[in-house]
Amino acid sequence: MAAWPSNWRSRGTGANRRRDRMSLRVLIVDDEPLARERVRGMLEKETGIEIVGECSHGREAVEEARRLKPDLMFLDIQMPELDGFQVLRELADDLPAVIFVTAYDQYAVKAFEAHALDYLLKPFKPARLRLAVERARRELASPAAGDWQERIVALLREQTAPAEYVNRLAIKEGERVQFVRVAEIDWIEASGNYVIVHIGAIRHMMRETLAALEARLSPQKFLRLSRSALVNVDQIEAVQPAERADHVAVLKSGGRVVVTRGVREIQERMKFL
């Protein structure tokens, strides 16, 4: 992966070229057709928005962004071929303003907040999208327009740094500390300020939030299926419809975990994990 030059500066940025335009030229990038339709429907109700294109995967997004030169891009993070971060690396020389779109991605959310970058957490409401668009307008109209590009580059530099994730969890049980290999975990369930670690029929309770624990586990090995469930992808045998929920994930251990995340999104993630 190419390194970011230490003396990088915005060159011929979209913000500098187009900040005086009344209408924002917007590119929507998401591999889910319904997600693109939802964003488009919300944007069509806003004034001063021109939707110049839609893309269903990362490679197409790079090509269309270079061709159309949008002011603002709604960019999904988890996509086939190139993910959202890879798209931005490809566009490093001429970055548009970006509103990131993600679902249950604790790593991404923390990174965006740390760099003061805007994001929409699926599912989001029109009012939240409107706030994000207004913030983008202010950023582009500001005399300091382009600062957000420096923040994006800082984010991408951070993403290229190798992350270290735990291989074992130390779980205190009374006076005893149990060491559990992460690879043996089936799934992890949120329970207030605690989590329940499921290993077959064995359950361990830890005093830690699911979000905090998720940050310590490799996103290549664990996938968030709902706000309260984090599952070892190697243990997922199937995802199927269920009577009391839209879908459930059937684990090799025989466990069943309710899925509230889009099934197609899970299918795409599983291809690359």
C-alpha cells in the first residue's frame, strides 16, 4: 500500500474550485440499492442539492468521482472490491467533501469522531442527514475550506497503521482469572455494562461494554450482527429467516443469534473475511 507523503497538501481541491456554487453536486456510493434509494429520497427533499450519480461499488466510485468531480460524496465504508477507505486513498489528490455511511462499525465511528469527520450511522433519519448536509455546506463555504481534507488524510494514515488485537481474554471469575482463546469464542452478547462470552454451552461474564470489547477484537474475525451481538465469523454456518425476527445466524455450535443487520451486507462482508 502506498505511503502518504509527509508533506501532503490539498491540490486543486473541489472545495476551492466550487465553494461559491449555490448547489451541492452529490455522489452517492453504497453497494445496497435500497440504501442508495433511501439517501437519494432524502436528498431530493433538500434544496440546493444536485445528485450527479450513484455507485454500487468502490472501483466505480473512484472512476465516477474523477469524472464527475462532486462537491460532496456519501460514502459507504463496507463495500466489495474497494471499501470506503480504499476509495479515498485512490482519490487522495482531489478529495471531495465526504459524509461517511456505516452500520454498527465501532472502529470507524471512533475514528471519524477523533478526526471531527461527519458520519451517518445506519439506520439514520432525515433530520440527521440534513444536519450532515448543512455541516458540509458550512465546511465548503468556510475560508478554511480544505481543512477537512487534512483530517481525512490523517484518518487514512491512521487506518494504514497495523492494528494489534488480542488473542486471549482474561475473564475474572471470583478470585480466579480464566484465560479464553478468542478463536474459541462463538459469540458475545451485550448485557448492560457487561458482556456474556459464549463458548459452546459455556458462558463467561465480563465487566466490559460490547463496544469496548469490540475495539480489542479483530474486525476480520468478529462481525456485529446487531447492537447487542458480536459473532465469530468462523462460527457462522448459515443465516436464515426466523419466525420472531427477520433472520437468525445459525452457528456451528447450534447457537442461534438474531440478525438485525442487512443480510446482503453480511453476505458481502463474509466474502472478504
